[in-house]
Amino acid sequence: MRDWQKIEFEKLDTRFFIIENAQLVIHDLDTVANLCTQPYYQHKYGCPNFGVRDDCPPNTKSISEEFDLSSINILLLEFPLEDYFYQRQEVHPNWTKRALINPRHWQNHLRACMNDEWENVEDDYPGYEMVMNPEGQGVNVEETLKLSGIDLDWSKTGEGGEIISVAQRIYRVAFIGKRIEN
């Protein structure tokens, strides 16, 4: 590949599937706010969306206050991050591993794919709405996925924040459910 060529996302083995009747692991919103404000790599005050986005704490309600929990299903888009990494590395051999897997390069693509997949199945779920930020509404997504038999694979980092190994697959996660009627 030449430097001017782009990654061919459509050639990556991305899979979409639905877990129906999900059993949720939910935090109270104080715990969520505390998690959101924990420092992480290059974000010493925590998530920059905290207090900014409408679907992030403290601007949002718990998922249990807005949605019928018995109606919740999980939409998953499985993305081969390691394959993407190797393709990207061919195009940019001098980039660091962290730069090669930076979500800014692929997150909009996955968001669009998730929206397209939801549009393809939306008619099968009348009255359902997509919850794009379940973590912000108190869902512990990792533990919820474990209850459904999915263990997340994370890229490993060193003490200085450098990427030691790249996760084989990652997931774009959204929930769908029916709003509680008032």
C-alpha cells in the first residue's frame, strides 16, 4: 500500500449481532460520575464529555428510570482491531502503536455501521429506541457482556501508556429498549 491509500473497512471481517433480553449490571449514577471523572491517558480530569453531552452524567438519568429493563437488547458490532492495525501499519510504518489504533481513525466508521445495522432491523423492534451511551446511564457494559458470554479483549499498555499489544477484536456497543410510559 502507498501512503495515500486508505484502509478498506469493507474488507475487514466486521460482524453485527443482537443479544436479546439482556440481563444488565447497573451502577448508581454517583458511581458512574466518579468513574467518568477518573484520569486516564492524556485526560487528567477524566472523560471530556462529562457534564457536556446530554447523554452523559450528570445530565442524564439512569437507564432504569427511562427504559423498561425487560425490553433491553444489546446491539454489537464486532470489529477486528488487530487486522485494522496491521493494515494501518502498512500505510504508516513510522507511526506508534497508539497512533495506529487511535479511535479517531475508526470510531466514526463504526458509529455509521452501527446506525446502518440498526436501520436494517429497526422494523423488527417496533417502539424500541437506541441507547447509544449505556455506560453514561449506569450500565456496566463489560460485566453485562460477560453475563452474555462475551469477554472483552483490551489492548495492553505499559507504565508510560505505550501500547504493548493490540486487542484482536473490539466491540461497538449500543442498547435498544422501550421507554417507560408516563
